[in-house]
Amino acid sequence: MTHPLPQLSMPLLNFSADDQGAWPHLLERARIADAAGIDRLVVSDHVVYGENLEAYSKPEVGGVAGGKQPTGPDGLWLEPLTLLSVIAGTTTNVRLGTNILIAALRRPVVLAKTASTLDVLSGGRLDLGVGVGWQREEYVAAGLDFEGRGRLLDHTLEVCQTLWRDQRAAYSSAELSFDTIHMMPKPVLASGVPIWVSGTINQRVISRLSRFGSGWIPWGESAKDLPTSIAAMREGVAKTGRDPSDIGVVSNFALARTDAGALDVARTIEPFPALVESGVTDFRFSMPMATPVGEVTESLGQIVQAFRAAIGRR
């Protein structure tokens, strides 16, 4: 089985606490990242907000202990697949990902069509990072059962993969049944758009990874000790009968700085070889959106060069 090649990814902040009228800076940042050799850009997802934002800090509903939402209920959030479609038209090589898409909020057949279209038009550059989310109000507003969100996500992925894979598709479950359905165009890969599953290590996530996952986006406690979590993930997936060696793994990292505040590339990259050895394949970092364009261009070039040297990649 082929092990995934380590890659370097960067989130784009597709949200803002208030309307600054400056969304074009996202496209400029995307073009700079593409030219610098960043492998993947990822954007996040919220469709609507309720007012109980403290739920984000509750792991029992899918949040993260001590976490805080970056905006209030009236923060501006760009829809991620729409934004990635625009980015696709202004970039050439960089992959386009969601981190994460609350996929069950979309009707599965429409999501399958939207994702396939974007994948084809971008030349096969789409990655769908998916998760169940933490906010009850989004499911309520979509007319969906929050308590059943795990099964809703699995159902969504089942339908998408069926339509992506089969020329004459049929599907039957408690939620939906159809037969002799045709959906074209198919994604570039015969296996469909790659799916990255987000979550902590539990049996539901292990099953989802085994069935659907090209990669894993660790969340909560599972993201704190990646070597241990990766070993547990691989053990769980192997018990389902799947070889886990082809499942990519995300690690988020912060840019190290000198005492004077300058970027310290060597110290930033230093832990990477050991993390690659443990199974990390996708290294993700953020750069403040207020960083001047010239500094972004220079810094990204340095980071990409050092990253590739550190992991032995040209």
C-alpha cells in the first residue's frame, strides 16, 4: 500500500467578526500560496448560527474543551464550496479542501453534484474534510435531528460515494431509496472526491474512516498527542479489515518566532521528521491575514523550501 506523501496546507479565514468589505484579500492570499508551492488550502463551514455559542467549548456535543468561536452569531461566514469554486478559477496547482464541511446539512444528492462539478472544473483538486459539527441550531434550522447527526453524516457520504462511483446508481437505506439514477460528470478519480474524516478516536469515527476516509483530521483530545492517537486510529481501522497505512493524518502547527518577532523557519520545521515518522502526512499552519503581502510571499517561499528539505521531498 502506498503511503501518502507529506504535504503542507494553509487555512484561509473565510469568516470575519464584522463586515470589513475585504474579501478579495482571500483570493490574493490563495494566489500567493499557489505560486509558493503550498499543497492545499482549506476553508471552514457554518451555515447559520444560533446564540448558544458556549456549546463550542463542550466536548460532549462535539466542541473542544476551552474552545471559543472566533465570531459572534452575526459574524460573516462565506459558504466554503462556493468560495473554493472561485479560488479554483484563480489558482493552478494548489488542492482545495474543507476543514470541515458539515456535510449532513446539505441534501446528499445536491452535495454529490456540487462537489463533483468543482472537482472536475478544478482538475481533480478537491478534498472534502467532513465532520458532524457541534451546533444544534444549524441542524434545527435545516430540519434535521441533531442527536442523529452521526448517522446523517454517514448517510450523506454513502449517497455521495454511490453517485460518484456508479454509472447506474441505486441506493437503499432507512433515510432514502432510489434506483436507476444517473449523475454526471463523475469526479476525476474513479474512487470519487477524497474524503477526510474529522473527529476524536471513538468507534463511530473509526468506522467512518474505514468506510470513507482518505484522511483523518484529529479533533479535541485526539489532536494533543498525535503519535499515540495515530497508533490508536490505525489499530482500530485495522480491526475493521482495512489497511490503515494509506490514511493521511493532519497536524496543526504554529509558526515559531525569534525574540524579535521574525519568522524562525528552522525551529518551525524541526519537529516535522519525527511527526512524519509517526504517520502525519498533512502539516497545517495559519498566517495572520493582516500580514503584508510582501512578507507573506517571502515567508511562504521559505517555509515551503524548508519543509521539502526536512522531509526529503523535492
